[in-house]
Amino acid sequence: MVIGLFRLCGFFCCCTYYIVAVHIYFLADYIHYLLCCRDKDFVSRLRRILGFYPRDIAVYREALVHRSLNHYRAHEPKKDNERLEYLGDAVIEAVVSDILYHHFPGKKEGFLTAVRSKIVQRSSLNRIAKDTGLAELIQSTHINRTHNSFIPGNAFEALVGAIYLDRGYNHCYRFFEKRIMGKYIDLDKVAKEDDNFKSKLIEWSQKMQYGIEFELVDEHTIGTNSPTFRSRVCIEGIEAGIGFGYSKKESQQLAAKEAMRHIRKKTELYKAIVAQHEARMAPIVEADMQETVVRE
């Protein structure tokens, strides 16, 4: 009986110690924020995204600076988020792999890799950056912000790189687990989605006997090692979709996605494709009919 009471007391003491330690940990961050932070508005907005107060504010600022600003800072040291983007890309892949490994016990490597690629693809990271409000904090020129659709996703990768440098891997993991997964990404839903738009479009074209062709329009290099590709898909010789991506495959997928949107909504472009197909097939159909008449 006495031993049981001692054990119970010990359990409550441990719980109390843990609770107090957690409160002191967060209180220390808050005190640091009050005493040392000059730009409280910026840090407060980051706090709403991250779920915790950042310590090394400078590294988070760097994560949100796009290289386009260097053009206007000719007499200042070049500083942008490309290095943090490189780091964050690797951290995100590790964290997402970790989460998927435990969320889908027993699933094979191919399945886990496919789900991970859907989560870390550029369009997904762009959406997360916009939905969390991170895109509003990015510093870039107006022109680049308008025409380069990769800026938000790149900044999100850089943000994760900043979290890693400021707090380490565990904070990156908790950030994804508590702030991203469930709220912006439904793992079970993502796992069931079939986002191979190119395969779907080719299958549909073959079924309808439509001519289809994917073309690489151009390729550009951003910075030192970030090539971007622009591809288009033509159906019956008509441009049906254009896609931009960090790989030829990604750009083709996005071009096919745009084309599928026209097909599903039966837009004017879709009607033009149907008309072009009918015009192309008319002589063939007529020749077949004449051949049939001759045989009879």
C-alpha cells in the first residue's frame, strides 16, 4: 500500500515536472520575443505560421528574400533564399518520408515514394505557401512575383531550411505534423488521388482517336542550378495546355492537367479540337464509305 502511494506520488511529480518544464520552455521563447525582437509584427506573423516563436530572426528573413531583389542591391552583399531552399528541400523530403513511413505501416517503397512525390511537388508547396499566408511575407520584385509561379514553393522550402538551422530536425518534424498535415494535406486522400494527368490524357486521346503531341517549348536556368521547363500539349494540332516545371516531366504533367480541364468543362477550345478532328477524319470516313459501296 505504502509502495503504491510512493509510486503514485512519483508519477504525479514527474507529470508536474514535465508540465512546468514545457511552460518554462515556451515562456523563455516569449520573453526572448518581448525583450529582443524589434520587428514584432513580422515575428507574430511567423508565429502564426510556425506555431512557435523563432529565435534566429535573421535566418527567417533570409528565407523570404527572392534573388530578384539582388538586382536592386548592387552595392550590398548578395543575399537570397537559394541556399536555404536547397537545405529545406532535403529536410522536407526526410520529414515527409518519416511521417509516411509511420502513417502507412506495411506499405511498400513504391507506394510511399509515389505519395511523397505528390506532397513535395512544386504545385503542392506553392499551395501550402499561399494557404498558410507565407506568400504574403516574401520579398521579391513585382514582375517576378507575377510571372514566376515557383516563388512561393521555393520560399516554403527555404522556411523549412530556416527552421532546421534555428531549431533542428525535431521542430521541422513537429511543424509538418502539427501545422501542415491534416490542415493542408490529407495523407489518405493524397494516397488515393491519381494525378498522372499525362497518362489520363493520352488514354483519352487514344480512345477518341485524337492526335496528341507533347513538346518542350523552352528551358531556362534560375540562379546556378535551378532549370525550369515549359512544355505544351497539342491535340489535333491545337495547343490545349501549357505547363511550367522544374523538370520536363513536371511541365508535361501540368500541361496535361490544363488540357484535361478544358476537356472536362467542354470549353470553346475543346469544341475547336472536336471540330478539327471531325474535319481531319471526314475524308477518311468518306473514302471508307466509297470503298464499301464499290465492294457491294
